Amino acid sequence: MNFSNIRANDLTPTLTIEILSVNGVSTRQINETGFLRIDTDNLTQLHNLQIATENQTRTRELEAERRKQAEKERERARARAEKERKIKDHPLNVGYMGMFLQGGPMIGTDAGLVEFGISAGIKNISVEFGILGYPGISEDNIKDFIGTSEELGLTGGFCLSLLYSVLTQKLHLSFGGGITFFSAGEKREETSSSSSSSSDSRITTSAFIPNAQASLNFNIFDLVFLRAGYRCDIYPENYINFFSKSYNKPNGSFLGHSLIFGIILNVTQMSALGL
């Protein structure tokens, strides 16, 4: 609406609009006859146009929503495919050779457990063979048990474990069991005609110790696995005093509950990368 030849000082707060005609009929004629005819053709066309515009808008919105849902589904499919590929290429699935070091405290005792060894796995199954040591083990109680006052020699064991792993992209849960050959021996000096003295380590007590274990392993670029888990060893009843400075009365088998923390190096992957 345009206004010409109007000065600002001539403006008033009231705006008056005068209707001169309606659908080509002057307002004077309408006032005289009292008849007002409204042309509905234009209204019908306007209504139809409005409906068509709304339908087009709704169609575009539905199409945009379908494209959005389709893109989300494609993204989910790509993520599933990537997850399946990573699990398929997981070292425990395709095969690996590694080295590990693990250990932790034996709950409720003065001793702990340390194990160093080699491992190999394929198709979710892994085998570990390690050398065990027991820091904090009571040598005095072992001497009392085997009946010697001589210095102890070899005290430790060898462990063979079989594990099954449930694989994900970054974590895998391993559980299984194994058997440990534990031995303790005294060191004695013996004389012979060929030499003045020689050291001989003689095993004086030994046992096969079964175990059950479970661990959660975090995968770092398929090169290193960080491990945290639990292990239960079933020792002979008299061995309870080996792991405590105080004397405990034997009462059935002794369960050694250990928290395990460790690291596994994937030697196969490191060799492939030239590390």
C-alpha cells in the first residue's frame, strides 16, 4: 500500500480504509440494493491450490523422512559389516602367537602369583603355557612341611591352560581352566671324589593343581591385550600354610583366590609390522 503527498505532520493515530467496490460492484450500489454477491470460483481455486500445496509439502516431508531413515539403515548396515569384519580379523580368530606376563595377590594370604609364558590361539580357542612364581610364599612353613632345615632351591611351577574367548571389537572375555605342576625342593651340598662340592636341587614335595580362570581383555590395535581377571587354584589341604606366615589348620582342599592383572603381546602381528 503506497501513500503519496503525505507529510508526517498530517498523520493521525487513526487509519481509515474505504471500500469502493466488491467483485466489481460499487459499494454505493451494494448499499442501495442490499445485495452482495461473492464469486466462489476464485475461492474454490484458492482452496484447491492450498490443498495441493499442503499435499506437496507433506509429500516432500515424507520423502525426506524416508531418505533419512534409509541413510540411518545404511549406516547401521555399514557399522554391522565393520564390526563383523573386525571380529573376523581378530587375532584370536585368525590365529596368533604371543607372550604374556601376569600376576596378582592371592586373596586372604601373604603371597601372590606371577606367571610368564607363551600363548597361541585360533578360532576363539587359546592355549597358554607359563612358568609360575609365588612372591611372599613362606619358606619356613615349606621347610617345616618337608622336614628340612636346608636352604630351599626350586619353588614354583609350570602351568598349562586352555581358554575359550567371546570376541567383540575391543574386548574379549576369556574363561577356562588348566593344570599347574607345583614343586618345592631343598638345596644340599654333596661331596664327591671328582669335586669338592656341587649343588643339587632335589624336589621333595610336588602336586598337580587344577585351576579355573576368567579374564576380560582389552584389545589395543591387535598388538597388545591388557588383562584383568580372576583365578582359583585348588591346592592340597596341607599347602595352605605355604602361603601364610601364620599357621592354619588344614581342613579339606585349600582354594587360592587370586586377582590377575597382565599384558599379552601379539608377536605375530608385531612381526608382520616389522616391530
